[in-house]
Amino acid sequence: MAKSIDKLDAAISAQLSSKGAIASLTKDQFLDFIDLVSGSVKTNLKFYTDTAHLEKQMKEFIKPKAGEARKSVIFYQAIYKEMQFASKKAMDERFMGAIVDTLAAYAVVLDEVAKNIDNIFQNKSINLFNTKVSHAVVFGMIADAEMFCKFVDWFNTLMMSEMIPALPGILPYQLKYLEAAVKVVPALINRVVNGRFNSTFVAGIMNYKNGGSDVLVVNGDNQSNAKFAKIAGNVTDSDIESGARGINLFKKIGDWWVTLKDEKMRRLRAERDLVQARVQLLKLDLDGMDPESPEYKKQVKIIENYTALIARLDQKLDKYYNQ
């Protein structure tokens, strides 16, 4: 199995040998991408907040049952069996507890990185040739947060469609993504929940910057920096491995910037689908309630507000696609 440092070296070498120009990003472009990922994190957090009153129902649904092969249950069990220490405790105490805690930590860290952008990146633009190890670690955190959000988003869509057959399910490429991501997601959760990730990440980055390990990832000969060997032991393996994933962000953000509006609309569409799923769950919750009870009337009011929100989101989507 390749060492973390070898994975980082391979990722940088792959970028250097790739066809086409290597992207150079302004801080504003980078901040826009952070904002996009942060928005996805907060949308997924809101889903769990808004469905907290249905925790018992969801917990019951996610239990494996003989003779059934619901994909959302299979994915959930694959994650749960890899949980350790605080992560496992969180999953036992609350429905998707460790997943919610991971989302909450990413929300804090993404905001902190955005606030400290000028301290983390001194140059006006960011490219592979002025990237240091500390920068790669930041890229890695953002890449991990984006991957985690996409997993949670599509997992929730899958789970909702299996709970409520009337809702649309996920597409084949989304299922394929979940099957691959479920092998990586447990390690992300354990790293975030079992450590003090949200309170130490930016401080750790600044420590790297102020120490002797923060070398450029590309040397003067435009090759992966051979000095990487010197950072082993000074930069954590998890940060180095995350940084290897993050190096690919240059091309990703460069490609994404060209289709910025389409990406924002995709996020808006995903938010609309999540709101619709909440409405369906709330309607299920009405079943068996007394129509004259305060709880029933309160629930109806919430459904009305969500329905109005769906209409507003639909208007924005229609305006964009019909312009």
C-alpha cells in the first residue's frame, strides 16, 4: 500500500504531466468555491435539523430486516461498522449522529478558512507552482468536505426514495458514486469526530506555515519536490493523504468556474429536492394526528411554508433555464 507521501507525490506529478494549461485561481474564485461547498454542508445540516422529530421513524427504517436489500440500509451499515470511539457513540445516541457532527465541523472549518484566506494564501493568485504543503492540506480539507457532502446528499435522496416510493430515486451514476465513496467516508468521519478538527484545523495550518515543513509542492525544475521526504513526521499522514486528494482541486475549480451558474443551479436544485423530501416526511407525520390538535395545525403551517419555499426555488430555476 502506497504511503501518504507517495500519494501526494503522484498527485502532483499527474497534474504536472496533464495536458492543457494548469489553472491559476484568484482568491475570489477560490472563495466562491468554498462558499459553494459551505452552502452544501449547511443545506445537508438543515435536512437533519428539520427531520429531527422523525428520528425514531428513520432509525427504525434504517435497521436491516431479513429478506430486504435496501441500498440505503446497506450503505448505512457499511459506515456504522467502521465507526470508532466518539463516532460510534454519536451514531448510537442520535440518528446519523456522527454524520451530523462531521457536517457541523466542516461548516465551522470552511468559514474559518474563508475568514483567514489572506493569512493562509499570501499571493493574489493560487496555482500549482506557488502551492505549499499547508495549501495542499487546505485544498484537501475542501475536497473532502465536498465529497462528503455529495455522499450525504445522495444518500439522503436514496433513503427518502426508499422510505417514500413516490419520491424520485437516485440515478445510476449517483449510485456508483455512493458505492465508491462509502469506502472513504468512514475514515473522514472518524478523523473529524474523534479529534478536535473544527477547533484545531486552521491553527494546524498556521503551525505548518511557521515551521520548516511548509515546502513548495513543485521544485525549481517543475517537478514534484524531492524535499517531501523531510516533512514525514512533521505533517500528519491524514493531512498529507487529504492533500493528495486536494491537489486535483486546481483543475476542478478551473473547470467549475467556466460553468459557475450551472453549478449554483445544481445546488439550488438539490436544495429544492431536499425541501420536497421534508414536505413528504411531514405529511407522513400528519397521519393519525387529530386535525384539531395544536400539533397538527403547527405541522400544517410548516408544510405551507415549505411549499411556498419550493415555489420560490422553482421560480428561480425556471427563470435561469428559460432566460
